[in-house]
Amino acid sequence: MSLIPATILTGFLGSGKTTLLKRVLGEAHGQKIAVIENEFGEENIDNEILVSDTQEQIIQMSNGCICCTIREDLRATLRDLAEKKRKGELHFDRVVIETTGVADPGPVAQTFFMDDEIAESYLLDSILTLVDAKHAHKQLDERQEARRQVGFADQIFISKADLVSQDEVADLMHRLKHMNPRAPQKAVHFGEVALSEVFDLRGFNLNAKLDIDPDFLKDEDQEPHVHADHVHGEHCNHASHQHGGGHHHRHDDDVKSFVFKSDRAFDPVKLEDFLGAIVNIYGPRMLRYKGVLYMKGTDRKVIFQGVHQLMGSDLGPNWAAGEKRSSKMVFIGIDLPKDIFLQGMEQSLV
């Protein structure tokens, strides 16, 4: 059986997760989606969609979608769904996990790596984060959960952009870009998002990510990869996006990113020792880290990524003839000591 794709939908309270989810569930895309709600009582999908007063943990909806509320362990629910699918008792094509507004998506993502049974049934596709344009700055200033959700994102959707000025949206995008340069940002209107921007993003498969988004490994000091369709009118000259266009770094967020680059090859043993050591110390504060590495002893690119304390690598495509071999690794985390990381990476080179 092919792996079941899973998407984690996160975002602070009131950011529009349920609106987006309802839209995705209501669209005529012919896919059957199992929705798992990390129930916290705040924002359950409305009762018109979900008859949540039944004792059943899994409810099959009229359009064939399935909804479950997690009253216990996410792992148990995922195993249960996969088993019912294998036995033909439930039919669904993919899973969406909606986290509570105050959740750290890290442990949810780790579930897909830690449990062999789940890793053999599911493919974690991506983490989508919704950010509420009207309240984002205050939430990001005051709540670390909101900053973590941005740090984990593979794709950021900015909701309620119509409630603030274009300059405020541009300012918010600039701030988010500093926190997480690798997640494309898009302003969305009432959850109106093309399904191609929600599913099969392959955020956790860097090989595919490079094919889909060759800019992923572009320098972080270049302009952000933003699509502001709903924000700027056609006559807008995007002045607020220009560097020097008045973005002051008023916000000293603890979630930040930095990049290591080198044209020298890594020594695999030294690199493993160094990464093992920093993950032991800083793992809980390391939100996402990923890269394409030039490793001694192989003619193939090494694709590397991790979430918190869990990391792994895969052999990617061969380095092309004449292609300059180099490594680039992005670290996103909370108050990580950039100097120690960069020095350790440097010392792991051949």
C-alpha cells in the first residue's frame, strides 16, 4: 500500500484554520480526507459539519470525508486509521491534522519519525501555518507558541490581510521571512486557497522540494518568495518590499534562522559527532534544520533534515558534471548560538 500523505495545519487561535479546513473539505476535488483534530475545545469544526456529540471517535461524513477528534494519543489514532484503511473499513486518501491554536507542532511532526509503524504507513507532507495579519505582531511578541508555529512552517498563509494596510502586510511578511526564510508566504482571503498550495507540497522531502522550488536554497538575504495576490492592487509598485523601504527591525524575535555554506566537503564522522552533540544540548530549541550537503566519499548530494532531536539523511541525486559541489544548511530555532553552530559545522569539514 502506498504511504498516506499527512498535512499538519497549525496557527494561533483565530487565525482561520477551521475556515481553511472547511473550504478544503467542501471542495469538489474528489479526494477523501481524514481530519484529525487535536481537541482542546477551542475551535472544533462546527457542528453542521461534525456531529461531535456522538461517542464515536471516528465519524464518516456524507461526502466521504472522515473526522476524528483525538481524545487520547495521536499515535493510537493514526494507527487505528491506517489499520481500518488496510482492512477496507474506511476509505480516505490523505490525513489533515489540525492542531490546537496554542500547540507546538514539533511533537506532532515527530510522531511521524519516531514510531516505525506510523512511518511505514504515512508520509508527512508538510506543516502549514496560518498567521492572522491583524493580530500577528502582538501574538508573535507575546507568545512563543505563535513564533514556534512560524518556525516550523513549510508554507505560511496570511489571513485577514484585508483588515490591515498593505504596508502592514509587507511589514509582517518581512518579519516572518526573518524568522523562517524557507517557507513561501501567501496572503489568503477567507480560506480561498488552491488545493495545489495545500497538499503535496513535499515540505519534508527535500529532493522533491528542490525540484518544485529551486529557490529554496537561494541566499536568505535575497528578496522573500511572497505572493501577495490579495494584498496589492495591480498598480502597486511594491515599494514597501524594497530593501530600504522602511522595514525597521523593531522585533527581536527569539525564533531566527541562519545558514551555513561551504564549498569544502564534510567529513561524515565529524559531522555526525557534531550534530549529535548539538542536538543533545539544543534539540528542544531546534525547530527545523535542513540542507543539501557535499559529503566526502559519495558522488551524490546528501539531503539532510531534522525536527527537534530527530534528524535523518538520504542520498539525493548525483552531482551533475560541471556542477559546483557545495553544502548549504538552514537552521531555524529559538535563541540558537549561531557562532557555535557555524564553527562546529566548519570544523566538521574535511
